[in-house]
Amino acid sequence: MPECVGPATVVVLQITHALADGRRASAIARALFGPPGAAARLPRAPSRPRMAARAAVRTPARQLATIALGVQALRAYRRFGEPAAAVDAPLSPLNRPTSDPAHIAATIVCPVAALRVPGCTVTTTVLAAVGPILQECWPAHSQWAAEVTVAARVPGPARNNFRNVGIDLRIDELDAGRRRQAIGSALRAAAQPPEHPLRRAQQRVRRVLPAPVLRREVAAYPLDQVPPTVTGNTVVSSVHRGPADLRLGAAPVRFTAGFPALSPVMGLTHGIYGLGDTVAVGLHARAGLVDLEWYADRLRATLLGAR
């Protein structure tokens, strides 16, 4: 247990994305383990009868809005076509299903000051470190990209106010400083709201789609189908979880980690979680794909030498 002297207690909090995104999940953890009064800041969930009644009233209007906005999206598609993908990375060994169901995990804990490079965010610093290490693992692969979560800026009380964007990890740039600058510029550009008319029209449709329809679409999605290309060869998710004032009884918090989920076509993920003056990078991988102990040691050394 990094940052701990003597026995340590590990608290595991598992929350489905149907309930909350990273920021809301952090608020729930803060309500459980934070200073007195933290729970009062959480929004109260309505009762089941109230939710059912609200859904019954809203569903007909949402169905009509879905049809109307769907027609607008179709017109936008016919007029403007599909936008070009910002990143269209070739499949890597990390994006192919394996027969081994076992998962492995590792955690790197760093002082946040070590990862604060002038002009860069902590997320950018980690992204710039990941690409060359992946290239060391698989030298024959020509391009590495990451699927990164960014705030979606959706109006209203969205439970999952984020979207995923593809970021080229620029392994062609050998200078670490210039690589960080290039990745940072790409990340800032990708975080902006979509400008393409079709993307905006599709977003409007998703906001009014009735929940049963959305649930059916998600259930029918072929998760085990391997696409010809991917938005990212690995996932990098980053959340700042606030000050280090959490406690379990008399035990103070030292750091907080997280491990983004794997999928049949995503065999390695990275979670970057800040709490107070520490940053923990949680690594989650499918067994047999990568020597995770070596990978964690290599990434730790790179991050601590980033400045």
C-alpha cells in the first residue's frame, strides 16, 4: 500500500454508470466518507411511483420529439454526410478478444506536483507517457491512440455528463515536451462541443430518446463484435475527486484509485484519480496481454521523470 505505514484498510465502492458518472460517483463517496454535512449536497432521488408517473407523462412527448428530431438528423446526414473521424486507429493486440477471462490490476501513486508540467494537465502528462511504453511492448504497431473521457457539457441534470474522444498518442514525436504539447492541443480541441451539423442533430435525438428505447438499443448492441478500427487502443479516464479529507472511523484517506472496465475489444485501461496532493493511476488489463508489473514500473518511472 503506497503512502501507508503499517496496516491499511481498503474500501471498495462499486457504482454502475447507470447511476452516476465519475463526478457524481465521487460526490457519493464524499457523502459516505467526507466531513459532516457532505451528504446534504447530494440531490435526492424521487420515489419509484413518482418516477413512474413522470415517465408516463413524458414518454408520449418524447416519442414525438424523437421522430421530429430524427427527421432533422436524417436531413443533416443527406446534406452534410458523416463527419470524418478525428482518430481512426488500427486494431492493436489490446483490441482483440482472448480466451483468458482473468483480469489483473495495478496502482501507481504519485505526488501531484511530480505530474504538473508547465502548460500541461495531469491527464496530458499521463497520455504522453503511455504511448511510447505501448510502443515498447509492441514495436511493430504503427499508431497508438487513447479513448479519453471529457465533459460533455450537456444541459440539465445528466447523470452521465461525459463523452469519449479519440486522441492520437503521437509516438512519432520523440521529444517528450513537444509530444505533450501536441496531445494537449488535440485534447482541448476534442473537448469542444461538436461542430458538425449531423453530430449536433444526433445529440438532440439522444437527449429525448425514451428510456425503454435506449435500454433496448444498449441490450442489442453486439459488444463482442470486433470493429475494423477503433477510436482508441486503450482507455484513459481522469477524475479529480477533491480534497483529501475523507475518513473511515479514525483512519484518514491516503489516496483513491479506480479501474475503468474492460470489454471484449478493450484489454487495457487507465484511470487517473486525484485526491488532495496525490494522483493514483489505476491499471486494469486482461491477463496474458501485457506484463502489468513491468508496465506499471515503466510508467511510474516515466511519470516521475516527466518534469
